[in-house]
Amino acid sequence: MALEFTDANFQVEALETDKTVIVDFWAEWCGPCKMVGPVVEQIAKDFDGKAVVGKLNVDENPETAMKYGIRSIPTILFMKGGEIVDRQVGAVSKDVLVKKLEAHMA
């Protein structure tokens, strides 16, 4: 299951890990986010223990969304060592996200 990132836990869970991190920025009212949500959950299962995969609700956690300049959702950030290494804006297939994730896990 995907981790639930919040303003309170983002530093520890996303920035202080040695694993590659996927952060799905989403909101309840966002149609494309609802399409991406199950894909992110599946990736979380597939990469359990190998990567940190989570979701951050921008309405409930505006501080983190603002810090990373999230202007449209869904936006998925790929992070490593606390730095953004890639980003995907908009709904895409699982294959696209997995390829990006694997490229940054090497």
C-alpha cells in the first residue's frame, strides 16, 4: 500500500531515506488523479521494500505542495537523496512511471 505523505512526515519519509521515492501529489476532486491512484498503489506493491511510494493530498498538506511548486495535479515527483530527479505531470500509464522509477533506482 502506498504511504500517506503529510507535511508532518515528508522530511523523514521522503527526504531522509536512501531509497528512490515516488510522491503522487493529488486531490479528492481531481478526475485524472483518480485514474493515477490505483496505478500508484500497484507500483507501491510491486516495489515494496525497494522504493518508497506514496501519495500527498495537496488540499490537506499545502505546505509541501507549495514548497515543490506543484501547480497542476496529478504531479508525480521522483526523488533520490532528498532531491528531485524527475517529474511527471498529468495521468500516464503504469509503464511510463515504472520506467522512470527503474531508471533512477540503478
